[in-house]
Amino acid sequence: QVQLVESGGGLVQAGGSLRLSCVASGRIFSINAMGWYCQAPGKQRELVAVFTSGGSTNYADSVKGRFTISRDNAKNTVYLQMNSLKAEDTAVYYCYANINAYGFSRDFWGQGTQVTVSS
């Protein structure tokens, strides 16, 4: 079984910072892509930041210059440093990964971590 476990969410005032972490564990042969999505109440899940299978990074326009994605390949871990947080960043943040686990690749999701930014 492959699992993604997030940590680091919480309540923060506008202008503050949070750092999310996500660890992938289990029978992992390779990680093709890994990153973060978020879902606010009443909205669809949307991309925040991701390492693509080609090794590049993609960011949502709304977080460029404020959020930074990084990773530790040896630990199968991806991080999201969130600075200058705004009330509109409030959402459940989900870790995402496309992983080759059993001879084929598929998408995996974490359980989500709540980020609440008070204005």
C-alpha cells in the first residue's frame, strides 16, 4: 500500500507563514510527479504547486512569489512553504503524487490538511 501523509496545517493570521510536509510511504518504485492541490468550501480542487514528471515546477498564479515547493527525494517528501498568507488561501490542502508502485503508475492523494488564514 502506498500512503501520502500530510502535516503542518493550522490556523494563522493573514501575512503569516506555514510549512506543509507530505511523506510518501509504502511499496514505491518511483515518484513521477508530486505536489499540492487545495480545495476551498464550495469550490473544486485546484493546483497549488507541483513537481512535474519532467522535473519542472508549476505554480498557480495566485501563489507565485508567495509559496515555494521543495522536495527531498531521499525521503520521498515534498514541502510547501507558504508565506504572506491571505484569507483566500484558506482551504484543505491535499498532497498529490503520481507513483509507480506495482509496475504501473497511478495517482495517489493524501487525506488533506486544513489551512485557515484569519483576516
